[in-house]
Amino acid sequence: MTSFNIRSIGKIYTDEKGTFIKIDPPFIPALEALDGFSHINVIWWFSECDSDSDRDALVTERPYKKGPRRMGIFSTRSPHRPNPIALSTAEILHVNHQNGEIQIAYIDANDNTPVLDLKPYTPSLDRIETPAVPEWCRHWPRSSEESAFFDWEQEFNFQGHSPSRVPD
């Protein structure tokens, strides 16, 4: 297998003022010209799910209540995967170039989560006008904005959810 050397460029943190991405000092110059973009794609490491058993997960039992009985990890957003890499789109509220902080509206990552990379969200490359999804999840919201008001707890089946290494 091929291995890659990946390093963190910063961390996610939340305090009483909001949610932030704190960029490590050597990478602060990379924030230049980020102003004007409303959103960024944040590539981050599922650091709390980085064990041999998490990385060996290939198949899981019904992670979505209305989904198929068994699903391959690549058809889920599960943190249990061969490489615990996550991708989230976040709204930029403010960029502080001096101290290397980006204030964002929300991200589905925990405090101290390592950030691997940032890319500006550009509709010409990141937006799909008519994406296709399986029948069982077509009732899900069509945008991030709509997702804020959707009852996601009714969709996920975390009980009995156990990824396995080798499919039957």
C-alpha cells in the first residue's frame, strides 16, 4: 500500500465567541485573498475515529433508518473508514489575517479537530444543479441551509451500528 505524509495546518475550536479555524503560524500567509468567498470546504481529520478497528471498517449495518440493511463505508458519511478524512462546507463569518483565524458559522467537527486543508467554495466547481440520490434519502434537504431545520435524529440509526471489516 502507498502511504502519504499529511500534516495539520490548524485546528477547529469553539468558545463563547463562536466557532473558529485557527491556522498554524507557518500557514497564515495562505489565507491571502480568501476575503470575498462566502464559504470554504474544510478537509479535516476524524481524529477521534483513528484506530485500527475504525480504519478496517468496510461495511456497516443500517446506519440510516430508511437505508439499505448493509452499506459499504464509501456510501456513508461514517467516520469509520480506511482514512478518517472528512469534508465539510462552512460559511465564513470573518477572516482575521493577523492571527490566522477564520470564524465560521458551523462545522460538524469537535474542538481540537485537526484541519488538513481549506479550499474556497466555488459554485462552478462545487455545486451540482440536479444531483441524484437513492430513493431512501430523496426526502433529505436539498441544501445546507435547509438542513439546519431538518430532524436528522429521525434519519440515523446509531443503535446496533457496528462497522465490520469484511463483507459477508
